Amino acid sequence: MEFTFLGTSAGTPTRSRNVSGLALCHSGPRPWYLVDCGEGTQHQLLHSRYSLMQLRAIFITHIHGDHTFGLPGLLTSASMLGRTEGLDIVAPAQVQSLVNAVIENSDSSLGYPLNFIDSEAPGLQWQDEHFGVTSVALSHRVTCRAWVFTERNLERQLLQDKLREDGIEPGPSWGELQKGQDVALEDGRLLRSEDYTHIPRPARRLIVAGDNDDPQLLSDACNGSHVLIHEATYTQDVADRIGPWPQHSSARQVGRFAQQARLPNLVLTHFSSRYQSGPGGAPHINQLAAEAMQQYRGQLFLARDFDTYRLEKDLSLSCLTARPKGS
Amino acid sequence: MEFTFLGTSAGTPTRSRNVSGLALCHSGPRPWYLVDCGEGTQHQLLHSRYSLMQLRAIFITHIHGDHTFGLPGLLTSASMLGRTEGLDIVAPAQVQSLVNAVIENSDSSLGYPLNFIDSEAPGLQWQDEHFGVTSVALSHRVTCRAWVFTERNLERQLLQDKLREDGIEPGPSWGELQKGQDVALEDGRLLRSEDYTHIPRPARRLIVAGDNDDPQLLSDACNGSHVLIHEATYTQDVADRIGPWPQHSSARQVGRFAQQARLPNLVLTHFSSRYQSGPGGAPHINQLAAEAMQQYRGQLFLARDFDTYRLEKDLSLSCLTARPKGS
């Protein structure tokens, strides 16, 4: 599993960070999945390996502009590129209103069907052959969700001793069982794949959270998850000065939660534009890392635009653009 | 007068060209004016000297997404930056519907008033202390306009001989007359500024055209204009192959018109993404220049993102990022 940050800035873009967008794929970029779509997401994609022709579904955490204003341009560009395959958009209902209003008022049309799925529908689950996707309600100024991606259809290993004990010799039926298919033998027996195979590793699970001032809401979902991508808009001092209104998290708050939840990997993103990477008078982005690290002993990353991460089958996470921890 | 291209690609952005946007100013970037606002215009501005705090008015040529989808993000970012001054948006009425729908469906609000002015209102004129702005109806798939910027309040020179002949000696009244103000003398005489001053040069005039398949519509406006910025989406062979439906101009068509109209300066923009600047199999952008130059003997430029041009008081136009003609 890999994911690439297309934007890591909160509210407004900066010269080095776009507003929110995250591309995710299971095994290569065909298909891929997009979480949030701030303005300029289609521009960022031009500098990535992801194509609008291969996009399977878009998941929107909430309706704020820095997470949604890139949708009209991305959707119409996909059409101009010749896309004909339908596209799922799992989002609050207002996103459908926004997209439809923009299309109507710009003489636009799409050469492929959009399939809007209301993210607030009770018990909503989405799945394809690679992922099952569920959500967790968060706490923000508007309805907001974390998207939980769990891989599906893991490789099975045959229980060869058991097969032989039961008199089932190597042959095509072994292959079908390994693929997860049940097999009817000529002698009338029905062999269930799950009785003759096992899955030798846990399914990888990744949480991509939207804006949220209460990380504890993710406690249950974090149990069995291997990566949490969460906003850390401010350091605690700035959060205290601004007050609770924006309903964002501080780096300290998220770090403390991740430590309590025993999360192995935490990736922070959605940084206020006041934090800069270069020299100068602005607060340095490393303050966010330092604050989180005081709380959290797992593997911590601060996301940067175009950073690509890989979550291996052995559950180790690495940033493919190697750099020092927290930088 | 200076103008900077924020986007020069038609329909979709490319890795080196954004969709349409042009920043224009009279004498320094405070205030400045924006013509069209494709997605990512606010991002481009981050790499320019123009600030959203100093933007005076936005002029939209037509409602297509590559000219409008950047509006919601630009407007909300201006608000987040603390803008309180009102902003004029001169545009087709549907742009107001688009902006309002997006704001309503994204929990956005603006901390300053938007003043929408219907660009299709008969006889519409807009002006401030620097520019008078009128428009010309063009021919495209939707209602589309060219915006004509004419500078106002040119420096006046005193007719000193005439002043002395009429017994008006140097003093504060000379300064007021030079500023264009009429003066009441103590002896009861009323001196009109226009009787005692003259303007020693023509007003600079610039046309920023939207999408258009009939440059002849600009004939009258080009009379007395010093620069025409016009789309040249295709070379003629590509335009012929595609057929008339998109209602764009070829480089040949625009070059021929500019020659007939005896325009001193022509800047082409809004290039189909099929034309590329680098080596490789794609048609080269220079084909557009070559085709236009076959028709046109004036000064020709092909716009690139972030190119800044200056139209001097002597009516000469130069690209401040010096480069060979047509490249």
C-alpha cells in the first residue's frame, strides 16, 4: 500500500504546500483512490504517477473549501482527457450540490457518470477488490469523517497437510481454493476455501482523518490500524491563543492520543500556513514535530507535498523520500 | 502599465502552464486587476508580487471552468488573509450563481462584500482612478467578452504661455489646473483645467480577449489600442481537423486579423495542451508563433506563465523576462 500527499496546508495554499489531498493505492497506481480534493489537486497530480483515468473513487472528509474546491476542475479535466468510466464520490450531500451547481453554471458536462454516495448514510461501507472503506465521525465545525482503508483479498496459503489428510491431491482445485474459491469435487464433496487455507498476515489498515479536535473519537478504529494520518494544525500554544472555535487539533494533542492508542505510525499533516520550513521569523514547522515527539514514542512523520509512503506487508511504514525523522 | 500571465493553457492545466488568469496594474501592484480566474490562480499569485489584499476588481470573460473555477478559492483565501475591502466582480450572472452556490455548500463566508456587476448589462462601463474598462462581445460557445482597459487621468502639462497671456501668474492655481481641477480666482474668473492644460500623449489601451472564433469582432476596439491579448488555441491544421465546434481561433486567423487591424503588439495565449515546449513527439509551441508570424508583421509574443509585460508611456511593449521573439 502506498500513499502520496498532494497537499498538506490548512485553509490556504502556501508556496510549498497545497491544500488537502491524498492519493492512495494498493498495489500500483491502477486503480487509485483520492481522499479530499482541495483546489489545485489536479495540478499536483500532473507531477505524480497518478492518472485521472485510473481514479476509482473519491472520499471527502468534510465540505470545507480547502478539502473540496478542486473537485470541479478535477472532474471536468478527467472528462476532457476522455474518461468514460464512472466515478464514485463518497461525500456529504452538500458536495453533490456544490459540484452540480458549478457544472450547471459553467456550461460544463462530464462524459462519464458520477455516482454520489452520501457519507452520512448510516452504516455506510464502500468496497472494491482492494479495499474495504468505513468511516468514523469526528468533531469539527461541520460534519467530518475519518476514512478507514482496510485491504481485502489477502493472499491465502494452502493447508497442504490437511488437504492431503482429506485425500485431496494437488491439482486445479488447490489453485481455486488458494484464490478463495470454494470447490465442488466430482465425488460430491464441497470444499470451502476457508477450511483449507489460512491468511498468514493481518490486513493492513490505514486511517485518513479529516479536520478534528477530538482524536479520542478514533480510539476504536485505531485498534488494529497501522497508520494514522491526522491533522495537527497548530502547536499547543497557538491553539490555546486562538481558542476552541476552529476545532482543530494541536500536535501535542494528537501525539498524546497516538501514544495512548499505541499506534505504530503517525503522520501529521494540515499545518497552519504560519509554520514555515525555511529560516526567518515565522514559527518553524519542526516545532510541530518536537511537540508531538514529546508525547509519542512510535514512528512519527510530518507530511510534505509529494512525499510518498509505503506500508509493507510486514506492517512497516517508510517514507520513500528518505529524510530525517520529523523533518 | 504592466500585466503578468498567471495561466496560458486552454481547458486543462499542464505541468508548465496553468489555465487562464491575467494580472494587470497601472503603476505598481496597488491596486491591481484580474482578468479571468481559472483553478490555481491563487496559487500562481503566491509566486507573483500581487496580493489578494490589493485586488481592486475581477473581470471574467465567460463562464467556462478554465476561466472561473479559481474564484471560490481566491475569494475565500482573501477573506482568511483578513481582507475587509469590497471587491467588484464584473462577470456573467451565472458566475454569481456559481460563487454563491459554492460558498453556501462549503460552510464558507467572506469577511468583505462582493459586488457582482453583470457584464451583459447594456452599455456597461467600469472605472476607477486608473482605468476605464469597456467590453466587446465575442463569438464563442457561450456569451464571451473582451475587456478593454484604457488608462485614465493622464498627466497634464500646463499651457504656460496662455496662462501668462491671460494674466495668471505662477502659484497654487497652476498646480490645481495641472491636476485637472478647475480653479475659481479671487477676481471671480473661473479657470477650466482643460483650457489651460494639454495631455501630451495618448492614453494607453489594452485589450484582453476571452475565447473567440471571430477576431474581426475586435476591429473597432483595436483602432487606438496598443496591445491585443488573444487566444490562439490551435494551429490552423488542428483547427481544421477538429472543426468549428469549439469556437476557438487559430494562430493564423489571429495573426491575419492583427495585421489587417495594424495592431502594433499581439500577445497570443490559451494554447491547447497538445503544444509543448520541450523536445519530443508533441507539436511544438513554436508552430503557433511561426504560423502567426507568416501573417503578422507587428511585434508578436507567445505568452508563458509568469511572463510580465510592460506597456510604456511611449507605447512600446516589452516582455520583462527577455527572450527571443516568439519563443
